[in-house]
Amino acid sequence: MKQKQIEIDGLQLTISTKKAPLFIRIVLTLILCILTLIPIAATFFILIYGDGPHIGIAFSFILCWGIGFYLLRVILWNAVGREILILAPEKISYIADYLLFKDARQEIPTKDLGIEIIYEDEPAGRLRLKSKSTSIETVLQTPIAELEELKNELKTRYNK
């Protein structure tokens, strides 16, 4: 049985990601481990065989761990990422959840709320919520049938 990507639990709506293939997640995790260990190994060899500490060590930590942090976000998003919409009576809040941290908090008032589906790849699309000058778009592609159900649910909840 296929599991739905969209789940509504009280005031919280969750859109879950489809996991990336295991091989890709393993390769990205190996690259992340290498990026984490490069500056540590470089520091060890420079301190043992080199002239002592210098600015290059700090630069290697900043560069490798900066790229590593971005890669960690990509790995988490493709493995356990989800979008959370909190459906309060006066506003809708959007949060991108990476499991270890949350990002991209946005809010939109529910007065004069417009709900539309953005059709992308034929069996899937995304959701857009609009209100006067602000809008929220989901990132994860979801089956059109689930988006239609969600659109009807949001219309009955907010366009009374």
C-alpha cells in the first residue's frame, strides 16, 4: 500500500519527502565524512611536519566544514525532510524541517486566502498559498490527487 505524502493532524499539515535512493545517500554521506576529516588530517600533518599553525588551517576548516554543513542539509532533506504547515485560524505558518534543525519559517494571513496547485511533472505538483502581498509555495512535489484533497480541505477550513 502506498503511503500518502500529505498528513493532516489537527492544526498541523505535514508534507513528507520521498527518500532518495540509498546509493545516493551513502555516497553523499561518504563525501561528508571525507570533508569533515580533511581539515583535521591537514592540521595534524602541518603541526607535525610543517612550520606550525598558520591561517591556512583556519581556511581549510571554514571551507571544508562550510561545504560539509550544506551537504548535511542536502542529505537530511533527501532522507527525512518534510514541510510543516501550521493551520492556525488567523495565519498559516510554513517550516522546512530537516530533523536536526528547522529552516525557512514563513507566515501568511488567512484573510482572502488563495489556494492553487502548481502543475509541474504530470503526476505531481506543488501547492501555493496567496494572500494579498505574500505567498507561500511548497517545495516538495506531491501527487495531484493528494493536492486536490488538500486544496478542498483548506478551502472548507478558511473560505467560509
